[in-house]
Amino acid sequence: MTSPVEIACLALDEAPLDAAEGAAVVFVRPDGSLGPAASAADEATGGAVSRLVASKGFRNKPGDAAVLAFPSGLKADRLVVAALGETAADARRAGGAAAGKLASAVATVYGDGAAEIQAEIAFGAALRLYDFDAYKKRDEETADDKPRRLRFATETPEAVAKLSKPHAALAEGVFFTRDLVNEPANVLTTDDFAARLGAMGELGLDVEILGEDELAKLGMRCLLAVGQGSASESKVVVMKWMGGRPGDAPLALIGKGVVFDTGGISIKPAAGMEEMTMDMGGAGVVAGVMRTLALRKAQANVVGVVGLVENMPSDRAQRPGDIVKSMKGDTVEVINTDAEGRLVLADVLWYVQETFKPAAMVDLATLTGAMIIALGHHTAGYFATDDGFAAQFEKACKDAGEAAWRLPLGPEYDKALKSRLADMKNTGGRPAGSITAAQFLKRFVKDGTPWIHIDIAGVALMKEGSDLAPGGATGWGVRALDRLVRDYER
Ligand code: BES
Ligand code: MN
Ligand code: ZN
């Protein structure tokens, strides 16, 4: 796993700009003016910051950051100048964009704006400086060093440190998700995944791990059918955080945890198959949210339930044409063993409703390639049965700075699932592949349970990275769902 960057808040006189080593980061305000630290940097460099800001190369738009290398008058090797923007989200992005320009072991960020804004800058930097380096030896020769310690210099170190506390819990949840998603499938087996979740008992979560015998007793034959070709045991892990009023129905979070998706007997093409280590991304987000809730001692009742399986071809694997019975009792004709996520989720959704009678349910899954075609890697697609719940979720996404777009459900799409032999088939053909997958899930949601399904196939992983994450796992959804949980706190 990764060691997250350590951020120390310092008073300005403890971190004078002219003595800063490595890199120094300063910010430009939206009107182009310079705060105290940026002005000091401008003065020390004989006006280099003003000239940069006046140049065409710097537009002062959110996410803009530029490097002045070996600035004269400063000890630092780089002076990073970033656009602060107007809002908290802009400031978070500014911190991330600036952090993306760092290439030394030490760096000092000079905050600007209100303490809340400065805490967002630090949060953005922390998110961007995450690094999954568990399997790489450090090359001392290369220049692509990243700071493991960030000094955050500010006029109000106590206030910024205090406001950063909830961000630290969130960042830890996001990093937990990213680590899980980045791990290869030979390391993150179903057993290893379950063990990592079990270890969260130390944080006060109540974690229960159900193995194949228990799942068979419960009748989760759809989920078990997906995992039956694998040498790793299929598991369902229940994580409970009951920080709300006793007796209040919980919010349920459900995740698809396919630790590797070969497609099964309906095997996937070789090119790009290595990306299917991220097919447990939904379960990863649920785990990250539960971690954050425990760390910040959230005053809400939330159950996180994940279905952990590996979809492998073997002599014991399920075949196309097999008919399996779900826990609900409906039968499914398996047309394509690569449409496995919905089989896993069908049983977990039913189990959660029968066991916890949740106030509302959200599931997350890297469910369909069609979602990547529809929305790409910047926006998740979601489906909802309840407009009020959808509005609440949209607001949470907006606050968290994570984009999601609603797609329709409807009986016309459901028709595509009609089977000649069973109650339904597990694929609906090429048209509207993400919607027919959602319709499949909806068959396992009881009337009266507000439900949101989020297809995170595009957003769980971003090869190129963004201002708030390096290339690889994004942790998309941890911040939005943590925000959604706040609506349920007492
Ligand atoms: N895990 C995949 C979906 C996926 C594809 C996620 C690419 C991330 C990137 C899922 O299990 C799958 O294989 N879906 C099939 C469904 C089809 C067989 C109906 C798909 O999208 O092709
Ligand atoms: Mn698949
Ligand atoms: Zn899959």
C-alpha cells in the first residue's frame, strides 16, 4: 500500500519564502492580483511572477499552474504559480494542479484566501500527491520525485489544520479505494480483499465475512455462479457503521467486487484485459466510504455490502445457456458470462433488503463498457427510482466536485431482458447496454426502496490522471457518497 503525503501547517515566519528549499508554491487571485506570499515571490524574483501572470501562457483559469525554474533571488529550484479561482472547488483544484508540478522531495505551499479556502488547497494537493508505488523501486537518478512531506505555510496555521481534519478522513478513504483498485488481481484476491475489510474492525466498524457455504444457504446462486470457475472463494462482506439514532433504518451502499473479470467462458479479447483488475471498483468505493465514516465518526447508520468474486473460465465455470436461480427466487438465463456484475449485484441487493430493510440503497459498479462510450471518463452515469433521492445525490456530487449524469429507466428497455426459458436473461443486446443492465438490477429492488445505481465503468480509472489524482484509480464517488451520508446524520 501507499504512504500518503504528510502535510504540516506552519506559520509564515517558520517558513520564510527566501529560505524555502525544493519547491515553493504561490497563488494568483482571480482578478490577477497577488496575495502576500505571491507578492513576496514577485519581489524576490525581480517581477517574474507579474510577468508570468501578464503573459499569454498563463490564463488564470481554474487548474492553471506554471513553473518558474531556478528562480533568481530564491533558494527554491522551482516556483510554482497557480490560479486560485473563486470557489472552494477551484481552490481544491488549484492545490492539486500545483502539486502536479512538484518534482522534489520537499515543497512549501504558501496558502492564500480564507482558512476554508486554504484547507481546500491543502486537500487538493494531498489528493494529487497520492502515489501507488508499492511495486516500483525508487530511481534516485530520475527527476520525477514527488514530495512525501508538504509544508503548508499560512498566516492561520491552527485554523487551517483544524479545518483539514475532516479532509484527512476523506483523503484516507479515497486512498484506501485507490489502493484497492490499483492492486493487481494476484495480490487482491477475494480472500485478501475480505481480509483488508476485516481489518477495518479496528476502526470500530462491525465487519462480517460470509463465505461460499453461507452464501449457498442464503440462496445466492447467481453470485456463486459467477465465482464458481475461480480458485478463490466467493465472499460477501458486510461493513456496519451505526453512528446514528438506534433503530433508524440504515442507508445501504452496495458494491460490485469482481477482483478480476476475464469474461469467463465468454472470454474477453486479450488487448486491455489487464484493466479488469479495476472491476472491483464499486466495492472499493464502498470500502473507502465506510473507512471515512469510521474515521470521522459519522453520526449516521450506514451498511456497506460488497460481493467479492473472480470471473474465470475453467472446467467448473458457468457456461452460456446455464440457468441459475437468484436469492429472490427469479431464474436467470446466462446468455453471456461476461455480463457477470449484474448477477453478483442482484443477489447482494436482495440480501441487503431482506436483512437490513434500508431507508435507501445506492449501488456502485463498473458494470458496462457502454457507459464509457456514452460518458467517457469524466462523468459517471446514474439511474434512480426516486426523484427526491436523485436530487439529493446530485447535490452531493456537486458539493464534492464529482460529476454524475442521470440516465433513464423504463419498461420499454426492460423488454430486452425477456428469456425464452427463464424469468429473464442476463443481457439485453447492444442498444442501450448500460440501461438494460440497470433494468436487470431494478428487478431486484423492492417497490418503495429508493434506489440509485451508479455505473462507474468510465470514472473508476483514468489513465492520464487529473488535477486531483495521478494516472490510475481515481476513488471517484468516495467524496460524493460521504457528502450524501451527511444528509442522514442526526
Ligand atoms: N466489467 C465489465 C464492464 C467494463 C468494461 C468495465 C470496460 C470497465 C471497463 C462488465 O462485466 C462487462 O464485461 N460488461 C459487458 C456486458 C455485455 C456482455 C452485455 C460489456 O460491457 O461489454
Ligand atoms: Mn464482464
Ligand atoms: Zn465486470
